[in-house]
Amino acid sequence: MLKIVYPNCCGIDVHKTFVVAVIAITNNQGITEYHRKRFSTFTNGLTQLRDWLEYYSCFDVCMESTGKYWIPVFNILEEQTNVCLAHPKYVKAIRGKKTDKKDAQWIADLFKHDLVASSFIPPLKIRQLRDLFRYRMKLTQLQVGEKNRYQNCLTWSNLQIASVVSDVFGKSAQAIIKSILDNPQDKPNIEQLVHKRMKNKVQDLEIAMEGALTPEQAEKIRVIKAHYDALAICKEDLEQMFRELGQDYQHQVKLIQTVPGFKEDLSALRIISEIGCDMTVFDSAAKLCSWAGLVPANNESAGKKFSTRISKGGKYLKPFLVQVANAVVKSDKHPELRNKYLKLKKRRGHRKAISAICRRLLVSVYQVLRKQEDYNPVLQGLTEIRNPDKTMSVQDAVRFAQQHGFNVA
């Protein structure tokens, strides 16, 4: 018989407009008594749920993470109860016997035997910071979309300025485009509009801007630019809010800033918003990396190992770490990471090498927060400078030749 860990616990099936709660009370003889009740998801209904749990002295609760609907329930219950938030795949009910009450009872039965793995939920302040950072990422994605649409308008009008300048949203390019929008009938004086470092490209710019901008495309460009600038202002407001909310975490921010790639305070705060400051919730750095989706998954059957790609977890944290890792490996300031990347890249390719560097960065963040000490590059074990002549072994040379179409016997 399975051991009963929580003799008095509750399972909650969460929906948009209501929740179904089942309290499971097990006596010394192992007999379980169930109490069921349905509550609305309005604040009044969730307050009644909290009082109902207190009436039965039930302070251990388990519920599945249904969309965003679990958040109001969690916010109201977290102060006086131990809330276990479970991934739906771990509490899936038996097919054919699925009702709201049976789902809630099934969750309670699993939880009382401690068979449900709890998801990591940081404190409220960290959750608020996380929500704002993720919203800022959405604004950045909107800006990228608007930049692409802006470029499409220029291509439609055969204004090939992007073929000459590196950034269409740079000062010189924007000055030229603004001049065309303000005076569509006149040819812009490009030599007066561009920066002095672009004087040698004046002739190329004059040829590139010999397009035909229609009034419709001109208006579309104005709308896109206005929206892009408005998004930039919104991001600035959010960044000011980040710094205000981050005042409580200045010590942790300074520790993380010692790790390569996290020099800016907002970068350190973004890591904190995802993993929190208390590293004791993760048993080891490997558990944190697994939670972040930087560890290969297990997929083995009948002695055969199938795909061992990294998992799909950390969809917000992992892209950010990839950006940081790509910047770090291009710098000579941190040979302990750059050397490891170059060594792995030769054998496994860029993507897997970058994933390994992401893992190292996250482990470093874990260690500085757990031990409360600055980053030490010597502990990485790869601080020696690589041979600058970039010599290859025979095996590497053969593999390189085969990859480029040569037949090597």
C-alpha cells in the first residue's frame, strides 16, 4: 500500500468560471472521506473556497495549471495554504471516467500519496517582475514585425536603401526617408542628410533611392513608424518600472553581473524574474538546467535510446540565454567559455555548442546565488589560451573535406 503523506488535502479542478474542490481526509485506518464543493472564480467565490478549506483544517492543496486560470486561485490561497501547482500531464484522469468532480478527486488521491511533482512558482514580487519582462519581450517582437513591414514598404516602392546602409532605422537612413515623405515631388539632397561617415556612399544612395513611392505606401510607412516609436516609449516606461521593482534585489543583481554576459542590470534582473533569488528550491544546478530545458530528455525503450534533444522547457529563459551565449563566445575576455564553445563546435556544430554554453552560464548564475560569492572563471577549467594557428587533426581535416563535397578515401 502506498504511504499517505498528506492525510488532509484538497484537489482542485480549475476552469474559467468555476472550480471544483474535493477534500480528502484519511483516518488512521486508511479510510478516506471526501467532501466536494463547487465555487465560482469571482473573488467572492475564491474567498469562500479559502474559508471552506480553513473550516476542514485543510492546508495542503493541489491543482493543475490550466492556462492562466490558476493564477487568481493561487494568489488567494498561497498565504494560508501550501499550494502544489501540477503540470496537467502528471494528473491526467483515466479516459472514460472524466468529470469535474472525478478529476478533482483524482488530483486529491494522487496528492495525498505525494505522487504529484510541484511546479516552481516564485514569490509574488518575482512573478510580477516576470510578467512585465515577458510583456516587454512581446513588445520587442512587435517592433521586429513593424521593422519588417517597414522594409516591405520600401521594397514595394523599389527604394533599395537597405542594400546600401546597414540599418534602415539609423539616423542617416531615417533622415533620407523623412525627406522623401515630407517632399515626395522633390529629389532629396542626400549629401546634406547623411552622416559624415557615409559621405563615400552618397552616389550609391542616390541610385538606390530612384524608386516610386505611392501616397498609399507613404502613409503606411508613417503609420508603421509611429507605431514603432510608440512601442519604444512603452518599453522605456517598463524599464523604469523594472529598476523600481529591482531595488529589493540589488545584492543578487551585483552577484549575477560578475557572470559573463550579464553586465547590464536589466539582464541580471531578467534572470531573477525567471528563476528567482532562492536557489534552495532546486536541489542542484542540474535540476535548474532541466527545468530551463537545457538538459537532454530521456527517451529509451527496449534498450534502445531515441532522440535525446533538449526538452521544450524554458521557452522564455532559453532564448535569452542563447542571445547572451552568442555574445560571450565572440569575446576574448572569457576564454574559459570561448574555448569550450570552439572545442564543441568542431565536433557537434554551433547549435549544440551554444546550448552547452547556455547551460554553463545558468550553472554559474545558480552557483553565485547559492554560495553568495562572485563568479570565478578558474572553476570552469578551460582558461588556457588556444593555439592561434588553428591546426586540425587528421580526423578533423577528413571530416571537414567530406562536409564540403570532397571524396576522401
